[in-house]
Amino acid sequence: MTLVPLPAFADNYIWMLHDGAGAIVVDPGDAKPVTDALARGNLKLAAILVTHHHADHVGGVDELRNATGAPVFGPAGETIPEPYQPLAEGDSAQVLGLRFQVLDVPGHTAGHIAYYLPAEAAWDGTPLVFCGDTLFSGGCGRLFEGTPRQMLHSLDALAGLPADTRVCCAHEYTLGNLRFAQAVEPRNAELTQYLAQCQALRERGTPTLPSRMGTERSVNPFLRSREASVRAAVQAHAGLDPQAADADVFAALRQWKNEFR
């Protein structure tokens, strides 16, 4: 199996996973990068996985399905171009011999899901998660439809995956996210090292993704909002009570990021 991020629009990645003959694509907001990659590799599209309903994730679904006949899997709680197989927590999607476990991760949208491939199901023994716009490297998605409490719960679920899990986010937001993370935790040495690593990758025109869950737990303030250093920074920035609830700290952290320049 080969994992490939296909650039789309300004900063999207459409993830493709293929075995040299068949391919899976995740969140094809645009059909062209996918059809070009299929043609280059002489690949047959076996399935389309969708994490949420936003146009930059589903815009190419109809064209790809009509051209290839590939089945579409997506969140049961959202409106996805029909026909598709609706999925929710506890369901699975089996394609190309891989069984993806479905996780409910609302917050960015109300019915957002993620696709998790555990180590025992992965072709190389390394787990993988397609997390859409819930989790980014160094950040998380905006709360367009969900609540801070929902997003915190969703990020907790993702953070609980094994440390070596490949984190396949849908946007190349890493450098901006890490600059914000440094404003929150300027003394985080692992964050400083990771930022330098990612800057070097981008200077070479290389994606910063996939990240690893262990890295995200060390550098991502949205996975670290209960850490004393992050709580103290948020309290100082937003004037929160030191005894503020976890969800309130998370909400203030997300608002800080929304306004960060």
C-alpha cells in the first residue's frame, strides 16, 4: 500500500491509498487531482471515504462516482451526495482488504466522522487515521456546528489513539498552527523542534503530513488544553477564573486562535 496526499485548492489534501491496482480516496473536494492520479498510476478507484459535508471535501464526489462506479462512504448524520453508505461510531468500512473503524468526532461539523485503521489491520503494522478537519497538526478545526465540549471530547478520542498513529489531516495548516502554539507555550522545546522540522519540509515543497499522534500530544495546544502551562496561558490571555471548567478553557483557547494573527 502507498499513502499519497494529493494537493487540491489552496491548501487541501485529498488522501489516496493504493496498492498499485486499486485506490481509496478521502474527501475529494475536487475530482481532477484524483482522476489525474488514477491515470498516472493506472489505478481503479475502489472507494470514496468522506469525513464531513463541506464543499471542499465532497465537491468531486458525484463526478468520481459517475466516472468510476466507486461506492461512497460518509457520515450518517450529515447530507452527503447520494447514494452513499452512511456510517457512525462502531461501524466499519472494508475496502481493498482494509477494515477502517469509524469514530464519531463532531465539533467542526455536527456529524463529522474519522476513519481509523488500527495496527493489526494496517498493511505495514502502523495505525492510521483520516481525521478530516477535526484535528490538524498543531491545531483543530473551527467550531462551525458543534460545541466546545463536543470538540474537546472528539479530540480526546483521537488523542487516545496509539502514539505511532499516522495523522492524515485534510489541510496544510501546520506552520500557522505551530506559530500559534508557540504563542501559547513558548517554552515547549518539542514544539520548537517540530516547527523547525516542518519549516524545512515546506521549504522543500514537501507536505508536513502525515503527523504522528504522539507528536501531536506533545505540541498541539488543543490536545494539551488541560496541561498546566496551556491553562495558565489561556487564563492570562482571556482572564478566565483559575477554576474554569475544561470546556471553558478549550473554548477560550479556540477563540484565541480564531483571533490570532
